[in-house]
Amino acid sequence: MAQDTMINLSQPVVLVGLMGAGKTTIGRRLAQALHVPFIDSDHEIIEAAGCSISDIFALYGETIFRDLEQRVLIRLIS
């Protein structure tokens, strides 16, 4: 397979796990190996909220964070 050829996956690959488990590291490596784009959902959440994840928790609580996280994930996999 050529280096610049991207694989057309029929479904997105989503890594789920505890904070600090290595999802971003593994995701970047997997995307590179598959020649597909990598999207970090934490980055997308921060962009959507306009503040850090720790600020979202501090200002609005876990329930609001989880709602935002779910909406961002649904948008990303749609």
C-alpha cells in the first residue's frame, strides 16, 4: 500500500478507556498505520465548550461534561 493512500473504513474506530490509559497515543499510532485521519475527541470537546475539560468539570459538573462529550462523539461518528 502506498504511503499516501488512505484506507476507506466503513465504520469509525473509537477507542474508549479510562483517563490516562493511552487512547490518544494508541489512536495516533493506529491512524498513522491505517493512513487515516486522527481526531482527538477531547480536543473537539474543548473546542465546542471554549474551555478546558477541567474547567468544564469545575464550572458545570460531570453531568454537563458527559452530555457535551456524548453530543461531540455523536457528531464525530455521524
